[in-house]
Amino acid sequence: MAWWEATLVPLTRDLLEPLCAKLMDAGAAGFQEEAADGAPLPYLQPWDEGLPPPPPERVKLTVWFESDQAPNLEPLVPPHITCAIVRVVESDWEQEWRDSVETLIIGPRLTIAPPWSAEEGDLRIEPGLGFGTGEHPSTRGALEALLTVARLGDRLLDVGCGSGILALAAAHLGVEAQGIDIAEDAVRSARHNAALNHLSVPFSTTPLHEIAGSFDVVLANIHAEAIVALWPDLCRCTTRVLVLSGILEDREPMLKPLTTNGFQLLHRHTDGPWLTLTLEKV
């Protein structure tokens, strides 16, 4: 059996559902919808308010079939729709994905690698589940800030830990770290990565307002709206340095009234639209 890929463009939205039903009856195994002009599909960001943006009216539909012969879609597709069918070249998708995951050198003391290509002394982070492995600009910004501010023996809290990469990087550098996240699958991923590195770092879904005590360094790689909502507890938990990442630069104005009161800016780092702020408590 071979795989075939059919591309249909442009489709108006009113045709999409009935055509997909016909293609399913003809043996379609999967679909992918894109805007006909190639623009990204609109969606609601976690920090956006209101209703989701409307989907595009004109779309490109990609359909996959598993069959010995190329599917005959001519009777199903309206004549004004362009339909191109190609055979999918077989490849080792898993190996290609593994090869695409790069080792990241953050600094002389910190290299992050997937388990299958890690060398001695690297921090091992399992890619997957949508959690950071250091490649996202906001995560890299927080990691670079960590290298600058963390001291041996510090206590550190990672707020919104995701894969645990920031807390684990801190522990790798000799810092006493812990991480929290509201998502249980994030905490499971973080615990898995801790075990991979033989690091004893506690991760939990404990809400920030229930975290007792204070920390020399607090890292929060979360969006700006979440930082605003958590601000009183971020301040309460921080004794020396607060690193804020995951901020889109156009959201910075909403943070300035907070970060200029009781904190001094040590460093402001941008990478594309993403902003990382390193603040010292005064």
C-alpha cells in the first residue's frame, strides 16, 4: 500500500464540510486545513479576550489516502477547484524528527540535549508534549538570565515549569530548585526529566499563593497577563532576583507600573517579539 496526498484549493468554507464527508467515504485517512493564501490560521491566544477570530473563508485542504492506486477524486471535486495528487515518499519520520532536535549550548556551564544525543555533563531534556526544551526564545532568554544571576546554594522557584527545564538547569548548576505548574501533564513531564538527570527537584501543581517561604531567585516564564495576576505572590516569594520571560514585547507597558516599584532593572533582553526582564529587588 502507498500513501497519496491530494491538495485542493481554493475551497470556500460552505463547501468544506460536505466535501470532507465525501472524501471520508472515498477512503480519506486524514485532513489538514490552511488558509488559501498561506497565512497562519487565526486562533485565540491565552492572553486574548473576547471571541475567537473567524476562520478564513477560503481554504486549502490537504487530504491523505492509503491505497495501491492514486485516488480518483474528479467525480467528487467541483470543477472550479484545483486538485493535485502526488505520491508520498516513504521516510523514517521518527528518525527525521530525532535528527531535527538540536543540542543547545546556553553557556560554558550549561548544554541541553535530547537523551539520545546527550554527552556527559549535558542536561537531558525529553522533547515532546509541547513543553520547552530550550529552543523557544522565551526559554532561552530565561536560561541565559539564570546563568547570570544564580549562585551556588541559592533557593530558586520556577513558576510555570512546563518540562522543568529552568528548575533542572538551576539544579544542574548547584542551585536548590523547585517548580510548579497548573498543568498536571507538565508536572509529569518535569518529573520524568528530573529522573533522566538523577536530580532531586520537587515539582507540583501547588498554586503560587500556597507556596510558603521565599526564594533568592524566582523565574516566571509565563505570559504577561499571568504575571500581572500573580504579581503580589511573585513579589512575596522573591528576596533577590525575579526573572520574567514569555512576554510579548507589545505587552511590556502593562508590566512597567509593577516592575518599576520595588525592583531595579538589571537586564532587558529581546529575541524577535519575545522579551525577558531580569529584575533585582530593592
